[in-house]
Amino acid sequence: MASTSPQRKPAVKQATCTYCAQVVEVARRAMSIFCPHCKKRLILEDYKIRSYYAVREFFTCGDIVVERRGHVVAPIKVGNLTVKGKVHGHVTARGRVSICKAGWFKGELEAPTLCVEGGAVVDGFLRIGVTPQDAGSESAKAGARRS
Ligand SMILES: [Zn+2]
């Protein structure tokens, strides 16, 4: 019989794969891993952006904060996103997106939760609170036919 050890600090945390959406257990201090499901490299770090930052893709399982002087131009996949500066791109978040009062967003935004403060600029296509499952069942319903 294995004895249950009392209150061991978990050395792992859970991350959701940016590419295949599978939940992966990772070492708490790991900066990146290879997804065991799709074999792609996942970034686990949190970012704070304080300047102009334009990249081909900006993907992380962690969180991104765009500070007041930050200006990100990139497709973004992220856990939680906080925008105090500017973001231009297609954003897919697994958690919460907050656009603060001096924030500026242009592009496409998909997230379970969006919080926009008064004064923020949001210019784009939003898809909030729509899970892929919802979208799937909707199209399944639309596709279903009585015969
Ligand atoms: Zn994966």
C-alpha cells in the first residue's frame, strides 16, 4: 500500500497547449516544453511588453501584459491578456482579456471573458464567451435534417 504523503507542494502546473488545446502537466519553473500530444514547442512564460513589438506570432501558455508604452503587432495566443497600451492583431485567449481605460485594440478577438474599461478603444471583430463546443453543436444542429 502506498502511503499518502501529507501536503506535498505540487511541482507541476497545468497548461493548455496553444496548438492542440490538450491540457499538459508541466514543471512549475519550466519556460518551455514540447507538447506530448502534438509535439510542438510551447512557451510557458509570462510577458510584459513595454515597447513596440512586432512579430510573426506571439504565442504563450502564460499571460501577457501590454504596458502603457507597449504596442504589440502580432497574432497572439495567450492565457490572460491585459492591454494598457496598444494591440493590433488576431488575439485568441484561453482566459480573460482586459482592455484598460487607455488601452487600444484593433483586430480580431476571441476569448471566454472580455472586460473593457470606459475610454478604451476596441475596433474589431469580437467573439466572446463562445466555446468551440458551442460553435460545433450549432453547426451540428444546422446540419441536422429531418427526413
Ligand atoms: Zn499540443
